[in-house]
Amino acid sequence: LLIDLDRFRELNDTLGHGFGDEVLREVGARLRSGASRTEIVARFGNDEFALVVPGRDAGDAAAIGAAVLATLSRPLSVGGQPIDVAASIGIALAPGHGTDPDTLFRHADAALAAAKRTGRATVLFAPELDQSSAERITLTAELRAAIAAGGLTLEYQPIVRAPDRRLAGVEALARWAHPTRGNIPPEEFVGLAERTGLVRQLTEWVLAEACRQHLAWRSGGRSIEIAVNVSVRNLADPGFVGQVEALMREHGFVDCPLRLEITESSMMAHPDRTLVTLSRLRAIGVRFSIDDFGTGYSSLAYLNRLPADTMKIDRSFIGTLLTDASSRSIVHAVIELGRALGLDVVAEGVEDDATAAALVGLGCGSLQGYAICRPAPARQIERWLNAREVVAAR
């Protein structure tokens, strides 16, 4: 059995790593106390434990998983404070699921991933889970090769000022046209990069390509601000600030700063560390947008400390702005909050002119979405800009 504690990072971030370490020790002791002399309990790393149970069969699997969960269900006492712990469990059996340790571990890990993905407390390995795991391994290797060989491309989506539709900047969006699988959705390969550690290479490529395009546009007489999405893993990378600074220096980001978009939930994963990193980046001229605002849990005190100048309202609220009163209330509240904090507010996912008009009426500062322009390669964005300039000149 592979046992992974749920929401352990949240506990660690809230109460501190020392407290988290004590919780892990208590969990280990609790698992050992519930194990027989023939069973082996081990900590594999971070918040993951393993339990080897000899002499049992498939009919016992559910009962064993339930017994482990029951063992962990009683609150732990750490520093005199009661702590509730929940867990997810992946189970693999010998010899049906493998006859060597590596295979059993891999299959238990695939079952654990399925438990996390589906929200089920325990999952027993099945062959289709291994197929999914093998597929993920293959796709990871292909993504690594695509990043190294230039197999990805960037599209750009304009952001315009709401009152007059003047261009405010563009957001860079990675695209992967796989030679045999076709177009792979960004949420799929970006999520894969996050889970496998490839996000550092992916972000490095996107930043370099966006900087190159900025230089090309500037050489043609256009100074266009480009926004690039970064993840919590980027912000935790000690070399990230130096990497960004080197790229900005190489591509001449002087009169038009680079903009980074960070989701609200990413910022709240490690708020203090994030604030330090953002402050260092701000010192070298980087600007920031808080992306997907409204889906996280940031406090007003924390927002007030961030060196951001823009917040982007999550598209889930914009899509129902005209049909749902609560969405309209939330959008209005976010716009007012942004105004109070001195932030520009961008509405994402503006799909039609009626929604755009409603946002202008609510005082939203900027708009982004299909009603303005779909994401497109740089050359198409240039044609879009040229057409707008011709109309404006008439």
C-alpha cells in the first residue's frame, strides 16, 4: 500500500515545517502501532508512506485499506493541538500485479494517482491504470523532446483597454501540435509539466520565445507588453529571478517591461516565499498580474502587500455575467476592490459584445477574450493590429 496524506502542504504552510515534521512522526508511529510484526512500514519521502502486508490476498485489500484509514482517522495530538489527518491509498498485490518490488511499487503508485484524481480514499490497481501511467511516461518524454527541439509554438491573445479598445498588451500562450497525436490541449501538457518537473524547462522556453518576439516587434516599431504565465514551481526555483533578469537584459526589455501572470492559488501556496521572489523580480522591472482572481483564498492584507498592478477576473464569473446575478455581484465587487487597491482589472473570457458592454458599464479596466481577438500566431496578430490602425486612421 502507498499512503499519501491529503492537504499536507496546506498544513505545512499554515503551521510551519517543524509542526509538519512532527505530524509525519506521529503518523509514522500510528501506522507502526497498527501493523503486525510481519508487516513493514516505511516513509518514502515528503508525506508518503508505504506498508508491506505479507500473506494476504485481493479479498483482504479493501479491509486493509479501511483499517489503515481508521488508524489515521483519530485526531493526532501535536504540541497539545488536535490535528485531523486524511489520506489516499493505492494498493497493488503480488503476484497478480507484479512479482518484483519495482513493478509492485509502480502499480501501487498508479493506483494512488487514481485515488487522488478521483477523490476515492482507496484504489486497487487495475491494468488500465498501468496503461495510463505508461502513456503519461511516454508523453513526458515527448514533451521534453518537443521543448528541446522547438516543437512548441506561441500564440498571443490581445488585451485591450475597455473604454476605447486600445491595445494594452498580449498574453503568450504555449501550443503543442504533436506530430501523431494532433493538438494537445495546453491544460494537459502544462499540467503534465507541473507534475513531472518539466515546468522549469517549459517556462524557460516560453520566456525566451516571448522575449524574442518582443524584440522583433520593437524592431518593427511596436512596443508591445507581453505577459507570460508562471507557476508556483517557478516561484520556488532559486535560479528563476536570475534567469528572468538575463533574458530581459539579452532582449532589451527597457521601455516595455516583461509581465508575469501568477494565479491567485499559486501565490497562496507559499505566500511569504512568493512575496520575496516577486519583490526581487519587481526590483528588476518585472510587472505582475494576479491571474484567475476569485478562485483562491488570498486575504486583503496579503493582496495589499503584493507588488502587482493588475488582477484578472476568472473566466468562470465572466461567462455567466449576463445570466447569473451572483456572478455579476462578484465581478462588480472585484472591480471595486481593484479600484480601491489601485489595480487595473482585466476580464478574461469575454466571448461577446454584450458581455463586453456590461463590463464597461461596471467600470472594468481591460478586456480579453474571443470578442476582442482569438489567440493567434504573431504574424496574425500583426495583421489584426494593422487592420485596426487602418480603421482608426479613416
